[in-house]
Amino acid sequence: MVTVYGNNVEMGERAYFTIPVGELAHKAVVEMPVIVVAGKKKGPTLWINGTVHGDELNGSYAAWELSREINTENLAGNLIVTPVCNPVAFECRNKTSDIDNMDMDTAFPGDPRGMLTQRIAYLVYEEIKKHADALISFHTMATPYSADPYSVRKIVPGVSKQINQTAEGMQRAFGVATNCLVDLRSASNELPGVTSGALDITCLKDGIPAFMGEMGQGGKIEDSYVNAAKQGILNVMSYLSMIGEEIIKPYKQILITKRKFLRSNCGGLATSNVRSGEEIKAGGSLLDIHYYGDQINSYCAETDCYIIGIRENPIVNTGDRVAFVGTEWSEWQ
């Protein structure tokens, strides 16, 4: 038996329930859904977390679908899912909560006396620490960008070699074509702002192997990306010996070791000339930008780059991100 948020789930059973995580000014109770699938056999616990940002849906939807399909008779260990860990941001389909304007993925391990986002992060992470032997943190690119699924793993100072090796094995097994490695030991890593409060980083620091699955575009549920996430979860479960299924992944995987955001130098309407997964030589046109006149500005790559995500929403202001690219990459051997 496993007990999650006070709910007892017997081996071979599955449970779907909600827990209260806060209260709004007009006394409406904010609740968070939780899914527990307990295997008939003993084994590790894989925790799936989704919608830490309110418009990131594909991974959490995939975990919910998979929770209903898994044969518990053949499952060793437990699958625990918090599909909507940020219900306030989810309600308004924003990256951050309108209550306190906090990004939850900068708030872990949380604060039981902090703002609402910090308190929810605390409730989520306290239970993760009790149960999780491994974790997948699902995200998507922001809603304005088109992107094929990719994974992200981080090397965090002070994390043991064994935890890093397990996290790498999970990421590789996840089985998407595009994979990123971000070394936080380097001052030149591309992540802006606060990084220490990210869920995957917090897990790694506490000895829980973790990585991020970025499953397409935000703001919508797309079957192809949901299916990719489901296969990725199954692959990780096979890697962790929770199930005995074959790991299915592409014949070629790319590992990106340096990334950057590209930003527009002008405003207007943009149309992309490339798509996610393409490799573009320096000088190649990524987008065309115009403002209903006779002049079209072409945004060209300054260096060779691998397209991770490209602007899909055409309305662009000066300084807006128009692409997310890898600048160093190789085939993952």
C-alpha cells in the first residue's frame, strides 16, 4: 500500500482525487488533482509533474491517459501524477498565477508561509520527497512558438555522479530526437534569472534523478505530442524496470550543449521560413518580418544553428523572442 496526501492506495489499484491547496478571497477552495497507480509488484516510484505553467498541457494529458491504460498486474512500483500542480495559473491559461504573479518553477521547494504559489509548491514537493525515486517535469514551449518535443537535463553543482548517470539514462530512454544538456556549473549557461527554484533542479539536489520533457506548443492539446509523451513515459518506466516493454526511440538522437534565444530587432508581422528540428547554416533566413509595406526584413542566422522552436504567433515587437536555437550540437552516441 502507498499513502499519498493521506489517501491509501492498495497494490494493484489506481486512485484519482483532489486535494485543497488554497482559498480565494470569495472563499472558493482551490484544489489540485492527483493520480496514483500502484503496481502489484514492488518497485520504484516515478512521479510525473505537469502544468507548473498554466498553459502547458500535453505532458500532463499524456500522463492522465496512460494512468488509465497501464496494467497494474505487470507494474512494479508506483506511478504518481500531479497533472495540474499550478491550478491558479491553469485556470487563466497563463505561465504565472494572476494571484501573486509568481513563476512556480522558480519557487520549489516552496514555503508553507509564503505566497499562494510558494505554498502550493511546498505541498507538492513535500510529497515528492516522501515518495519519488525519479521524476519527469513536463513543460511545453510558450504558446506563441511552434516546437517538436525535446528533453532538457541539467548538471547541477554538488549532485552525485550516480544521480546524474540515472538522470542521463532516463533522458536518453525518453526517446525524443532533440535533447538538451544545460551545465549549470558554467557561468555561460543560457538560462536567465532564477534557476535554483526549478522542480527538476530541486529534485536533483535532493538526490532524485529528474529531467524535463518539453512537449510541443503551449495552450493546446495535440495528439502527436501527447502520444510522444506517453511513449516517453513508458520508455522511462522500462528503463527503471517498472515494466518490461521495449524502449522505442528514433534511430538518431541529437544532443544540444549550447542554446540561445534570438530576438527581433524590429516590430511587425513575422512568417517563419524554418521549422523545429531543422539545421540552418549561418546566413540562412529564419523569418521574414513586415508591416504592410513594400519592405520585408529577413531575420538571418548569425551562426549555424539547430531550430528548437520558432515563432508561430506573427505579431512581433522589438525585443520579442523569435526563435530558440542550439548553437552547439552533435549526434548523441
